[in-house]
Amino acid sequence: MEAERRSGAVRWGGGAATSKAAWRGAKGRRPGLARRSGPAARGDALEGVAACRGGGRGRHGARCQRLGVACWGAHRIPPQSPHRIAGRPRPPAPAPAAQPPPPSASASDDIIVINREPTAEAVTALTAGFPADSLTDEEIEAGVVSDVGGIEQVNYILIRNHILTRWRETFNSWLAKEPFQPLIPPHCDHLLTAAYSFLVSHGYINFGVAPAIKERIPKEPTRPTTVVVVGAGLAGLAAARQLLAFGFKVILLEGRKRCGGRVYTKKMEGSGRSAAADLGGSVLTGTLGNPLGIVAKQLGLPMHKIRDKCPLYRPDGSPVDPEVDKKVEITFNKLLDNASNLRASMGEVAADVSLGAALETLREADGSVSMQEEMNLFNWHLANLEYANAGFLSRLSLAYWDQDDPYDMGGDHCFLPGGNGRLVQALAENVPIIYERTVHTIRYGGDGVQVVVNGGHVYEGDMVLCTAPLGVLKNGGIKFVPELPQRKLDSIKRLGFGLLNKVSMLFPHVFWSTDLDTFGHLVEDPKRRGEFFLFYSYATVAGGPLLMALVAGEAAHNFETTPPTDAVSSVLQILKGIYEPQGIEVPDPLQSVCTRWGTDSFSLGSYSHVAVGASGDDYDILAESVGDGRLFFAGEATTRRYPATMHGAFISGLREAGNITLHANARATKTKVDKSPSSNSQMCAAILMDLFRQPDLEFGSFSVIFGGKASDPKSPAILKVELGGPRKKSAIEGVKAEQHHSNKLLFQQLQSHFNQQQQLYVYTLLSRQQAMELREVRGGDEMRLHYLCEKMGVKLVGRKGLGPGADAVIASIKAERD
């Protein structure tokens, strides 16, 4: 029941993968890419994993440190400024170096120069998932700088980006910290230590299967901590390897007889022919930043770029009229754009509306698609969209279906010759996997964890990482004792988990064109629009004449109960309708395989999507650890930025290895790690959003809500600052910007280019008197920000950084207004 998700068409399908945004961006026709712009969306990439959305902002949302960036052109923020944010303890690298004290103000008031190509290195950081000009939420939590938003942050980012770039160039070697020391001024050595430790401990560098990396894994555990990992898919394998490298004892339990999970390469054979068929995830998407692309390079494996050419054929097998094809594709992309505009105008109401309902309403209003052939083509695009998201359009959230699109890693979408199983096998090497152990209960508490498998055997450890697919969690396949927090149960219920199936056929010879990797087929029945709608040619990469037909949407569910012989006969009829009129005989396949991912008890579906009523926050909630650092979660459905992708699953495993290390270190030193927001905090966040719809005071990008009595100048107030939108450049700002190092302008330009459409919000608590005083500051938002941070000594944070004190104020203001 092999699942495929982002390989070809974009998601699980099996071929070319593109992101959901692809449809809205490049708008090329890439199978499966219904979301991004291009052939295949992420679906295939993980093919068995999940697709991505777009518009997300990262694990926790607002990046408050952008405030400092916005101020660079106007003035220098001295280190140790009042709006310092105390970071949480940083999980050290396996052998962390001691961090010297922060530099003095005079020493750190200049931007360092590491090389003359900071732009290229900033782009490298972007493809790796880092903002070009600011910190991630994880970096802030790790306390990588003492002064968020200041010159220290600028220098840290330059160092971080440089290390990332060097790693991309030297991925076959262990990247040590020492070679960078001659390039970094002594007063920034603590930033080098912080950046290097963060990147190592969080799995951004020094990962993979290169000999120089593998030899660093200790032969025996160096820590007294045992971690039980549930599931040997990409997330479990990535986490297990990283934990072994960090010195943990690891027990990896897998229910199947094989590793890889929803990434499954099957060897097909017959009459002397053979081929490697990716029945699950099949496409490596965005190879510029994709960490699995680095693993492939470490193995010396070539990657085949999926070509954009994708001809379409009518139900009778004749080619679609190119002009009609072009017209409908333009209309479809226009309607997707209109849907984006519609959700913007609808506000929060869009969260309760499906993408399918919006597109159908817009299509009917547009009226340009009316003829039968046009409707068949339009339905093909809808099927491709359902493929990219592994879900019915009627269940996809209009508001958030593409929330992950901004995190596209850039680069080509590729097939891996010989199949992605080659990556799986390399990652599984020397990892202690115990097969055919189906986990049915996970107990966790202050004394450790117990994992109960079929037959009643119990595996004990200090911590457990669950990488079970969302479908298994939805079905209650694993019992947690105590029960999971309600917020996590609600997110499991809200998120969607869809289906994509495939028919893989090995033929005696290649009878189809070899100058393309995909072609499509239309149907007249809208309910069957996803039935064998897309074909992937693997002849150039599988080692033999292999062809795959994808089944998406409603058809994928019906396919689960279709006899394999009937499915193969239907596919052959389609192929004969296309090729026999051209005088080409279609032979019977030597071997055929039909997947059934929906009824596979170890997956119960293919990959995740944001369903109506859900949002990107649900991915974050699913990723939260519970039980005071005893129970952790990884997998494609736990990453807001890269859901439904193979690399998303892989990255989530590296992420949780870092989190487990953080908690293990904290437990050893008897310190507290609190990374999970409370349910009360989530409720207050919703109330705060409602309150700011009608603020008591607005000026520029600032808005304020007041509590307490109007006559009391010391009564509490909450200030919200909107960042990230287009900013008007004042004359003073322009003059001062020219006086600063060009790196400042570089970062501002990158911020403008990559974040034009993103609205970011930061908050703070202050008094009514301070709010009124701030309103009177002249010189625009930049001067107000300077006054707020420098004169008032106020710290601006994301919503989650306001803390319980603000929650009390929010509740009080809400009560007063009610």
C-alpha cells in the first residue's frame, strides 16, 4: 500500500513535485503541484507524506526581531539595549564550547566583513529555512544573541549564513568551528560559538551519511539516557542517527518488515526486465536547500530534473487543443489568484470556507469555462490540486491550504535514479531497528517511558519520540497514558490527512515518448477526475521501462476497493486510446502493483493538509512535547513549514533530536524547559485578535487597547506594532542609511523582496501614559520604534512572549468590554 506523495505531480503522486504555490507562482503544469507553481507539488515529494501550503511564518509566527532590522537604516542600536530578550537555554552540540561573555558596546558597534558575497550567503540561508535578515524563533529561544534586533544580531546572521554556505560546499566533511576563527574578529567569537552550536545541535550542518560524518558517531553511548523512537520512516531514521551521534542509547521500533514508512521503493521484475518503483514519496523538491539532496550528494547519487513538458489527452485519447489548454490553464490560475483575494477580503470567516467552494463560486461567476472540453480540462486542474494536497477540495481550508508556500527551498524538483529507497537504506545503516514491533501503548511520566508492542513486550526508556503518521494518530492506533493534552487531540482532529494511490507497471519496452516525464489524461465525469489523471515516466531513472498512473481525490478512495486487475485494465485502455491511433502497440505489463495507502494499517493515508477549521498552528501544536519533556513528536504532519514532504519528515526528526537533547541536558542540570504554550494562552491569543479589531488608539503602524480606568495614567495597555508591510522611506532614513555599511541595505532589500506579502506583529505591555506619550513622537514609525525601545526601554515580543501577566490584562479588558 505504498504511498506516494510529492514526487511527481506534486504531492504523493509520484512524479514531479511542485509546491502548492506553484500553481499560483510559476503556474507551470507540474503534476501534483496544484499548489505551488510548477509541475509537482510537495505531495509527491513525500508521496506518502504530505503536501505543503503557503503563507506560513514559521514555528511560532511573528518574528519580533525584525524590529531591529527595520531600525538599522535610521540609527544604530547599541548592544545591551533595553529591549533585550532573554533566550531559553540552548541545546549544546555534542561537544559544546564555552561561550565567552558578550562584547563591550564599543567593540560590537560595527558590522563585520567575512567575505564580499553576503548576498549569495543570505540566499543560501533562505533556502535552508532561515530569514535572510533576522532570527528564527528557535534561535531566539536558544539565546544566540543577547541583543535581539541590534548590531550583534547582524553579525551573528552574517556568521550563521557563512557557516551554512561552507557546509553546502563541504558536505562530505565534518565542518569544525576552528577554521572559522581566523575570519571572525575576537569580539565576535561568542557569536561564532553560538551560531556553530545552534546549527550542529539543530541538525542544519554535519548531518547525513558521509564517512566523515559517520565516523563521529560513538560506538557506545556516552550518555546515560535511553530514547525509544517509534517508527523507522524518514523522521525516525533522521532522529535516531542524530541521537546516536549525540551519545544517546536508541531503540528504534518499526511495525513493518522494512524501514522507510511512506517512502517505499519496490523492485519490479519480469522476463529479464527490472525497475525500481517509488510507490510512496518519489520527488525531491527544491534541491537547493533540501537536506535529502545533500544526503544524495554524499552518496554520490545523481538527480534527474523533472521536465516541465506535460501534454494532456482527451478522454478518447486524442491530444487536447493547445489553445483550449492554454485558455483553461490561464483561467484556472486566475481563479486561484481570485480565491486568494477573496480570502483576504473575508478575513477570519475564510477559515470556515473550503477552497473547493470558493473556486466553484468564482468559476460560475467568471463564466469563461463552459464548453465540455473546457470543463474536462478545468477538472483535470482540480484533480492535480487534490493530488498536491491529498485531500478533497471541498475539505481544504480556503484560508490556510497553502500556508507553507513561502518556505519553498528553491531549485529543481528531481527523481532519484534507483529510487528514494537508496536514501532510506543509507540512513538506516548501523541504526538499531527492531522490526515487526507494532506499538499500541505509550506510557510517559516523571520516571520515564514505557512503550508496549504487539505481544505485550515493554520497552523502557527515559524519553520517547513518536513518528507515527497522522492517519494512525487520528484512528487512535496508539494509546497514550496519560491521555494527550486536549489541544493536541483537537489539532489531530482538525488537520486533514488525505490519500493518493498509484498503479505501477513494468513493461517489456518503452512505447511512450522519452522526452517527457509526465503526461495527463482527462475524463468527463467530474467525480472521476482524479482517476489515472496523471502518468509518470520513470524509464530514465528506474532502470527499466516503468510507467505510473496516479489516482487522486475521490477516485483515490474508490480505488482502495477496486480489484487490481480491473485497475490495470482501465489504465491499459487509456494508454491504448492514446498510442494505438499513432500506430504504437501497447503491450501487457510484465508486472503491476496497485497501492492501497488508505487501508495500510501503518499509515491509513498518504499525507497531511490544512482542512477547513484548521490552520498552520495545528502543525506546531502537533510538534509540541508533552509530559515535561518525556514524549516528543516528529513527522511530516509536525512541521508547519514543510508538511507533506519527504524533507519535512527528515527535518522534523533532526529538530526533535535537538529538542530531546535540550530536555536531557536540562534534566541533568535540574533546570526547567518550558516550550509548550498553555491552552489558556491559546485562548487569550484569540481574544487579543478580537480586541484589536477595534483598538482604542491607532497611529501609524501602532495600535493600542486600554484596560483599567481612563483617569488612571498608570492603567495597563497593550501595544501592537505591525511590521513587514511596505514601508515609506523618510528623507532622514534615506540619508542615514547611506552612512551605514552596505550589509544593512542588503538585509533590508532582501527583507523587502522576500517578505512583501507578510504582515508580522509584535506586542508589549505598557501604561496608558506611555501609550499617549508614544503617540506624540514625531518622525514616523521609525522614530517611534526608536523612542519605544531606546527611551522607554520597552521589550517587543511575539504574541507568545507576552506571558501570563499579559493574559490577565487581556482577560480583564475583555471582561470590561463585555
